Amino acid sequence: MELSIVIPVYNEDESLPELCCWIERVMNENGYSYEVILVDDGSTDHSWEVIQKLRASNPHIKGIKFQRNYGKSAALNEGFKAASGAVVITMDADMQDSPDEIPELRRLILEDRYDMVSGWKKVRHDPISKTLPSKFFNWTTSKVSKIKLHDFNCGLKAYRNKVVKSIEVYGEMHRYIPVIAKWSGFRKIGEKVVEHRARKYGHTKFGGLGRGLKGLLDLASITFVGKYGKRPMHFFGPIGVICGLIGFGEWISLVIQKLTHPEIFSLTNRPSFFIALTCMILGTQLFLTGFVAELISRNSPGRNHYLIEQKLGLDPS
């Protein structure tokens, strides 16, 4: 199968028939073999009933229904598990992403050999309360991750099948799939300017400062896990040792001064004494944190899980 289209759905019963009809037209015009995986993320409207009707009239449409709302990351993760196409394309269900972009995204993956391609909604039809925070967090993510993308959170993306089978998306991590892919070893990440269409049905389910704060926390989490997930002592250890040495050095200096000038020098009356003590305590705690994290890491089920690109003379499995 050439294409798997994964679409998270949350209360989008009005847009689904038109969206699926549009996707079908594009697929037929280009003669692609395809599947459309609609993941109902606990919708409270009639989205699942609409998916069932669409499935009855089009065997290319498949559905997954969550018992309750788990979030976009969970929907994408389950869609990725079910996808069987050589190229996996994700888009939102609100019709702000155009299915006419699919052929070019497919070409970039298959012919230009990108691991993944992220859409860039250069011209957006969103209120300033959504666009300004988005610009800030996209800029921050680009600087931290060293991935030159303008729009990390664009729902319209294309992947090689191996990419989606090698990553896990959870929590609110869908915003940073390019970062997760990079830390998994997929470094050929491209970008394509895509059309951002004005919302035709319903209203946005996302936005606000809370979303931005969660995004920053997720970025910090991904960056830490990507770099130090299998070697946490390399993060906590050096900081703890440096902090401890600073505190110990200052304490030694104070002790020497006390011994040489006992009549005019009182340890407990010097602020530097308490600073030194605090540094030693913090250094010890950080070192022990790294030690405990290392023990947990070495006993975790995924401690020896590594992505292997190719094998020679061995069983591929």
C-alpha cells in the first residue's frame, strides 16, 4: 500500500464527509492505493456514527474509537500503529489542511528521500492570540532542537513508514514529533509550505497560554530524554560534582581562615559558610539523583532498545 492517511477526530462530524470525499477524489485522480484511518478521540457528537457510514460506502476508510478523550498524541500514536502504507500522512479533521497537498508530500518522501516532511502554514487564518504564541514556541523549539522548521505543530505532515513505527507519541508530544524523530536517528527532515484554509465548520479545540506552557515543558522533557534517557548520570553527575566541589572548596577556605585567625573569625557568622553548606548538600543530592536514575534506567524494559537501520547476514527480525 502506498499511502496511509491518519486523521485524529474530535467532534468534527460536520466536516468528515466533505473531507473524506476530497481525499477520495485526490487518491483516484492519482491512482494511489491508500487507506484513511480516522481515530475518534472520544467525541461527544456524532463523529463515530459518521465514520461508520463512511466506512460502509468506502472500504478504504478505517476507524478507531477511544472510550474517552485522550488527546491528539494518543490518537496519532494509535493511528501510527495501524498504518501500513509506505508513506504515512497526517492531517487534521477540521478541513484547514488541504488534501491537494498529498501528492507533493508523497513525492518528497519517496523521490527526495526525506524521512519526514512538515507542513508550514506560512499564511494563517487564526486569531493573533493563537499565532503570536505559536511563533514564539516554534522559534524556541527550532533553536533548542537545531531543526530548521517554521511550524512544528502543523497537523499536515508526511513520514516514511519506518519513522512512525519507531517513535512513540504520548502526553502532548505531538507538537514535537520532528524532535522525537530526530532523537530517534531520523535526521533528513524537510519542510513544505502548505495552504492553511479558514475553518468551515465548528470552532478550534486548541489555543491559549496554557497550551504554550505545556509546549515548553514538553520540549524540555523531550530534550532531556533524547540526550540523557539512557545515561542520566551524565546529566546529574557533573552538575552535582561541580556544585559539591564549589561548596567543599569554600568550606575548606573558611576552615583555614578560622584556624589562622581564631580570635576574630566565626564560621557561623559568615554567609559564605551557609552558601558552602548548601552547595555541598545540593551537590550530594544531584549526584544521588543521577545514581538512582541510572539504576532505574538500567532496570527499565527499554534499556537495550536501539533502532537498527539495516542488517547484513543476519535475520532481519
